[in-house]
Amino acid sequence: MQVVVCAKQIPDPATPYELEPDTHLLVRPTEQILDDTDRYGVEMGLQLAQASEGTVTLVSMGPAGNMQGIRQALAMGADKAVIVDDPSLRGSDALTTARVLAEVIKREGFDLVIAGTESTDGYSGVVPQMVAELLGVPALTYATAVTAGDGSVTIHRQTAAGYDIVEADLPAVVSVTAGVVEPRYPTFKGIMEAKKKPVETLSVSDLGLEPDIRQKVVSVEPAPERQAGEIVEDDGEAYLRIVELLEKVKVI
Amino acid sequence: MADLSFHTPDPKDFLDLRSELSDEERLLADTVRSFVEDKILPDVAEWYEAGTFPRELAKEMGQMGLFGMHLEGYGCAGTSNVAYGLACLELEAGDSGTRSFVSVQGSLAMFPIWKFGSEEQKQDWLPRMASGEVIGCFGLTEADAGSDPSSMRTRARRDGSDWIIDGSKMWITNGSIADVAIVWAKTDEGVRGFIVPTDSPGFTANTIHHKASLRASITSELVLDGVRVPDEFVLPGVASMRGPLSCLNEARFGIAWGVVGAARSCYETALEYAIERHQFGRPIASFQLTQAKLVEMMVKVNRAGLVALHLGRMKDEGRLTPHQISFGKMDNVRNALEVARIARSVLGANGITLEYPVIRHMANLETVYTYEGTNEIHTLVMGNAITGIQAFSP
């Protein structure tokens, strides 16, 4: 099975994010890490590909930098990577990103595309579905478990109550939640071999696309300070107030 | 001439040593770091209190490639020495016991087989040890032969085509959980190394209890009472003290790196604590005495890191000498210990609980200070090198 995994390089969330003051775009350092969400996608892809003697191709968009994040995924075991790095994609919106990814995925060929549900820096959460639409294949989203083979893919789709079992014919796009599988650590051999694996860097014109970015971040406000909570003194009837509060936040 | 940069340095990497590493080295260090964060740090205080080390971690460590990582072939990863050093650093940022576990397996148990073993011995043992399926230990030190290992009393004599080994070894890391021991013994042919399966009749390993340091690590006494091994279990490549000493060089190199991790953990804990902890209405980091401590720690951590990296590059270029390893072991360990003590004082009473890593590192480093060559012995190795006069033997 030919598996394509969408993988994004993001600034390390452990260091404070910086926004450019005029464009509100995230400042991307040379060294970026593999988005934690994508570690699950890569692991899922590797497991499915290994079970079927297939391959895993990483597809990414964004400033390549020193490729640390991509190398991390290659070191885990992915076979090759294609990254689209083009200044005209700065400030790309979800649809533009999906168009670029879909174009690369089409070029590479695929039986199954795996993506995280949303990136940790952008959080739009719609790219996998858009990619599926652009590729004209089913989108199976929020998977907490994935099995594939014999021309079809089955997932457990996370719901508020538990999960739905969703099945589709291949080719298809699956978005996976964190925890779908436990990502492996790159092996040291993998780390050393990663350097020799093919990484193709493309521009938008290589793909014959014209970016048409329609969304723009117009302003950024700091998140409101958290309000002080309510302290419920137990006068013997505190449980009533607690039940009321729990009902208000709809957990009971 | 280039202008100065006016960026404020990263408090956690003041001299930007990370930029001196290759992409591969960074990725490898990050990998070990996340392993330590996921698998060591959440439980290490419990292991420390209970005096245990979870052997089952070995499989996962082996899978990653930690064991014998800088050796070539036989299932070993074959990384650079700097990469090995970085792994030691990240492991010891978790706990000196974890790093010791890996050091002993790779540098003390696998290395002698790799370096002095026969082809059959290498093929038989190394892949299983690299994968973590087989755990090894290293028996050189004895109760009465520490800094002077050549005064060892353990002896091996030929008996037909076999060897019979008698004696005991002390302070042996991993002894009671090991499947195989590399035992050094005096013979009529000089000091020889023996590959001794720990289930051999006459072999016992007694765990040493009541340690107040390096508690998340197993330390044992090995007793060899007429242990019989075939001639194929002798390491053919060496018959002198050069054998065990070359293993120690490997391990000491790892220690010079490892303690930088322990010191870093102490410094970072103290820095964070000093910024958050308020007394007299202000963070204690605002007091000059505390700032002096924080800077002292930061300077020591960075300096020790520079020394380790320099030694690592030299080793990769094949020009590092044992005397220079002594420099790193002696100076980095004493500096790390000082950092731990300073950090402990910054944390006040919190500095003595296992809620924070500091007291654990501090107590561990007391072991590291004297094992693998005491501070004194390394001082005299360097004293010998600069004066040409050997001070420790008549």
C-alpha cells in the first residue's frame, strides 16, 4: 500500500511563539520540529505500510529550514519526503494549503493519505477534509483506530459518546487523533539513514499552481485573563450549587 | 570584522552549543531527551526511593540503538563519539543510574567483546546485547582493589580445555540483573577477560543494599566460586591491564558528557524555581546572592559542555588520549557536583525532596565523583602527564 502522510514542521511549542507585528504571521525559525500531531500520523502510516510491504511518502508545505522536522519523520522510517517551500505561500490559508498538498499527493500517487486532525500552530482543523475533496476521495476523520487492506479502510471515528465505525473504499484520506497509535522513537540507525533518503523541494510553479490566498489574519488579541473561579463554601447544601455549576458546563 | 549580535542568549544554552552540533546529532539528542521525558522522568523518583531499576526498559533502549551505539557492526548503531556523548548527557539529565545502565552495557560489557573478542564471540553476544535482550556487567573492582585494580585477587587457572575462576568482585553495576559478566582475572598469562554467563554454577550476584546514592541503579557483589568456563569464553585479544583500562576509558568519556546533563537538570530546576519562588515580596531570583548562584551554575554547565564537546570531536578525529579523558572526567564531575550543591541551596527545603530532581542528582554525583577513577586518580594521571613523574605507584 502506498501511504502518503501529511507532515508539518512547526516551531518548537516549548519556546514562546513570536508573531510578525505587521502581518501577524508566525515567525518560523530555521530549526522546526515535526508537529507532535504528525508523529501519530507517521507512526500509523508506517504500521500500515509495513504490514503491506508498502511505502510511506511525507508531503509537507512550509519553509523547509534545516529540515529537522522532516528528518525526524524520515528517521522514524518514512521512505521519502516532498516539501513545497515557496515565499508566495507565506500566510497561506487552509484551502490554499490543501490545494498544494493535494497537487503533490496526486503527483506522488497514493492508496491512503493520513494526516493529523489539525496542526498545533494553525489549528484550522479542516485541511484533511479539503484535501480529500480536492482529490475526490472519501474523508474519514478523527480516527482513534485504523485498519486497512483489501481495497478498503476502516476507522473508529471519535464521537462525544464513544466511536462510530466508518468504512470506505481506497483510495481515501484519514485524519488521526493523537493516541491512535504510540509513535516510535526514531532509531539511531534511522537517524543516520535519514540523511540519505530522498527529499524533494518544490516551488509552487513546479506544481503549476497559482496561490490564491483569500483569508488574512486582520488582528491578533491576547487571550483574556482567566477569571477567578467561584469558591463554594460547604454549608451543608454546597452540593446543590456544585450540581448547578456542573449542569451549566454540560458535563452532567 | 563581524559585528556583535545583540540577541540575549538562551538561558538554557547560553553559549549556543546546540549550533555546534550537526543536524543528525541534534536529532539524536532530541530523541534521547524525549525518551527520558516520557519513560524515565515520570517514575525515576519512585525507582530511586524503592532502590530499583526497571530492567524491562532495556528492550526499548535497545530498539532505539542506545547499547553500544558508537560501535560498528554486530547490530550496533555505529554513531560518532559525539553522538554517544550526547546520549549519555540526555540520559544523565534523567538520572545517573540510567546513564550508568547504558554505559555499563555499551562501554564496559559490549566494548571488550567488540575490541578483544573473537569473531564467534562477537557474533554470539553483541547483537543480543545491542538489542537489550542480554544484559551485561563488568567485573574488575574488588573490595580491596579499587584505585589499584592490578592488586586484584580473582584468579583463573587452566583445567584441561576449561578455565576455573575463583574470587569476588565488588560495586558491580547491573550485577544482579545481568545475564553475562565480563570478569577480569589474574592468570599465569597475565590479566585476562572472561565472558561468564551469570547462570554458571558457582556464580552468585548479591545486591548491595542501603545505598544512599545511585539508588535507581542495581549495584552488586559478584562471587565466583570455582566457576568453570570453556576456553572459547576467554577474550583472545588482550592479556594485560590494558584490557580493562581501555574499557574504562570509553566509560569515562561517557561520564564526562553525562554529568553535564545532571548539572543542566539541576541548574534549570534552580533557575525556574528562583524565578517562581517569592520571598520578601519578590522572586528570589531578584536577590544578588541568588543571581550569583544561578550564574555560577550556568557558567559551569556551559563550560563542562564545551569540554565534553571538545573531547568528543577529538575522539572522533582519533586524537584523544586517556589523559585528556581524565581532564573531562575529573573536572566535569566535580563541577557538576558543585552545581548540584548550589542548586540544592537555591531550592531551600524543597531541595531535599525527591519532588525535584536536585537532591537525587546531588547524591548520585557523589558516586560518580569516585567511580570510574576517583577525582584523585584522574588528578594524578594528569599530574603524571605534565611532570613525567608517576605519583601513585612507588
